[in-house]
Amino acid sequence: MQIQADTERCVGAGMCALTAPDLFDQSDHDGTVVLLTDGRCGRQTADAARAAVANCPSGALTLTD
């Protein structure tokens, strides 16, 4: 599973970082999403990644298999 984050679309709500702090953070500069991994997630982080994508108010996060 691969996570993509569109920083142009991100509004900096921080739901990703709250939902999956092992996968996401926020930029100190503008609050937009920062991936803490290379974008790949395994079985241990897949549920957290799905929840973060579902909770993103701007739709800036996507998952692909």
C-alpha cells in the first residue's frame, strides 16, 4: 500500500498527524502534511493510514495498492 500526500491541496487541519502520528506530521512552515515514511505502509500501519485518509477534510491524502 502506498500513501500519497498532495501538499497543494492540504489545508493544514492536522487530522492526519492526530490520527496516525507514526505516518504523518505537519510542516513547521505552513502546517501542511509531511510524510514521515517513504509513503509505503505495511500491515501494521495500514489501518491507521486508511483512517487518516478518511479523516482528511481536504482530500489531500490517497492510498493505492
